[in-house]
Amino acid sequence: MYSSGKLRIDELTPEESSVYATLKPERMPEHVAIIMDGNGRWAGSRSMKRFIGHQQGAKSVQLVTETASRIGLPWLTLYAFSLENNLRRPRAEVNFLMRLLRTYLETNVQRMNDNNVRMQYIGRIHELPPEVQDKMHWAEQATAANTGTTLTLALNYGGRSELVDAFRSLAAEMKLKNLSPDRISEEDIHRHLYTAHMPDPDLLIRTSGEMRLSNYLLWQVAYTEIFVTDRLWPDFRGVNLLEAIGEFQCRERRFGGLGQDSGEVDEETERAKIVAN
Ligand code: FPP
């Protein structure tokens, strides 16, 4: 794992710098994904309308992205609006989130460029209102030449619908090339995901304490380390991203193999243990 973006450590806040100093540069994640949860609770606990929570959440998006760009994180993927949010939330809230997204893009593209951040999207984007799609394409184009962090917003996104879309597209390719289904490999499925051009996330952060994946990047998180914090998304800042990376660096990743301290596996001893039990 490594960071390929350019480091701008001198731009970190003093608090961020002191956490960053404890991190191991050789064990930085390449891709961090975040389930941003708790905007509604943040507002509710202050007797404010949910909308205010979303507005504050949008500020966190910008601040966390800027910290990610300063530490040279190559990929940051944020769950901004799920397919289920689109179907199940009151229309007024969905409309507000769409307006907030447009305003967010309009007002933050300059800051994205100042931070060398490239914006991309995953999800069923074509189902979003045309004026929102226009603004999204504009922001993507305006930041396309940036070479630092790629900020991917998952919008009208669902992990299962991504798999449906991938299988449809793979089936069409196989039909065209007259290929047999038993030739399908994991690599073929990966090639047809929205995230085909990215590495899988190393770290998945979820705010607000819920222990769920909520249909996020289901295929991609097979071996991702999960970090859940009780902190609500509008209170989440760059320093909290760095703390989560610190915790990630303490984990031992095995990818289904054995840990470093497991020692040699002596087949005879293992067999003897099984017999003895
Ligand atoms: C969860 O809060 C958050 C969302 C519905 C999506 C995230 C949206 C934002 C961070 C705001 C806008 C983002 C951009 C990119 C402009 P919730 O309403 O589910 O919170 P609750 O569980 O406390 O009710």
C-alpha cells in the first residue's frame, strides 16, 4: 500500500499534524471509502431541521477531502446518496439533497482545483434530475486534469444494483463474443463494476455507530478493514480520518491467509490435535 498523490503535509492543522506524525508512511491506505451517516441525528440533537444536518454534512465532505488530498490519499469514495435514499425518503428531503449537491459542486469546484482533487461519480447517475447531472458533468470536466486525490461520490448508488448492472453488461459482452458462462472469472466481474478503474477500498469508515454496510460497495469490501465511530458525520473532520487510518495501521490484514505470528503449520501436529479432540 502506498500513497501516489503529492504530499502537502505543511497544510495540515496542528492537531492533524500531530496525528499524522504517528502514522507509518509505508502502510498508508490507497483507497478509503466512507458511509457518511448521522446528519439527521446531528440536527435532531440540536432541535434543528434535518436539512441543516445535511448542510453541515456537506462541509465535512469538503474538509475531509482536503485533508485526504494533503496526505496524498489516491482514492476517497463517499456514499452521498443511496438508491434507497432516493426511493424511501420524503420527496422534500430528496429534492433538498439534490439542490444541496448542485450548490456544493458550484461552490467547491475552485477549492477542488486548488487541492488538485479530481471528481468522479458512481451509481445510476442517469436517473438523477437532468439539471443535477449537468452540474455533475461540469464539475467532473472542470477537475478532470487534477492528479491528486480522486473524490468519487456514490450517488443514486446501491451495491446490489451495481452488481445487476455489471452482470447485464458482462452478459451482453459474452453474447457478443459468443463466450461460454463457465469462462466467467472474478476479474470479468470486476471489469464491469462502476469501480473497475480503482483498487478495492483498504479501509471503510462508517460514522454514527451503526454496524451495517447499507448496500455499499458490496463486492469491493470483501477484504476491507472496517472502522466504525460513534461520531456523527457533521462532526467528522480530517483529524478523525487520520485517527481512523492510525487504527487501520494496527490491523493485521490476512486476505484469507495466515497471520504473521501464526508460525509454520506442521501437518502432523495439526492432525494429532484433531485426533486428540
Ligand atoms: C446520512 O444522514 C447521510 C446521507 C443521507 C447522505 C450524505 C449526505 C451528505 C453528507 C450531504 C450532502 C453531500 C454532498 C456531497 C453535497 P442521515 O440523514 O441518514 O442521518 P440519520 O441517520 O441521523 O437520520
